[in-house]
Amino acid sequence: MATEAPPPPGGAATRPAQPPTEAFVLTQESAEFGELRRAHRSFAFPLTVAFIAWYLLYVLLSNYAGGLMGTRVVGNINVALVLGLAQFLTTFLIAWFYARHAARRLDPRAEAIKARMENEQRAEADA
């Protein structure tokens, strides 16, 4: 789709040149990037599986253990409501835990990779 509008100010002319595709492929194949990917996967995959299992347990209990889920805990609050609210709490805890993990273990590694690629790009541009 073509437009007759001029490009926005500060467009491609002011942006630094992107590294070539080969630089991204080399970075992706590096041990440093592999460590970053392992650090992410070793955290994300187990937590995802655990949360899905926890969610499915709640669904299965809701469907097949109505007596248990209907058990009153305090007043009109039953086990189903407590476990349902625990789903929300678990979601927020996982998000907080991931943000903390990313800030401590992933972001510094990703920043180092980015800085190395930018330095290589500058060195090639200066040559």
C-alpha cells in the first residue's frame, strides 16, 4: 500500500544501520546466546507446566469434586472461591517472579550481547 505522505522526521536517515543478517545468525549460534536461551527456558518452561497443571487441577476439581469445592471455609466462602482467587494470586506471583528473574539473570546477558553487536557494527562502519 503506497502513501503520498512524506516519511516521519527522524526516520531511517537518523537511525543507526542494522547489523547484517549474518551477524544475527552468528550471535544466535554463539555460546553466550545459548546460555541466555537456557537461562530463559530453564525458568519459563517448568513454571508454565506447573501453572497449567495447577489450572487443570482447579478445572478438574470444579467438574468432578463438587462436594469438596462446595465445602465452606468461612461463612459463604467455599473452597472453590479460595482456589479460584488463588489462581489470580498465582498469576501475579509468577509475573513478579519472572520480572525479578529477568532483571537479575536475563537482562544483563541480553544487554552484553546487544552491546557486543553494536560495538562490532561500529567497528565495521569505521573500517
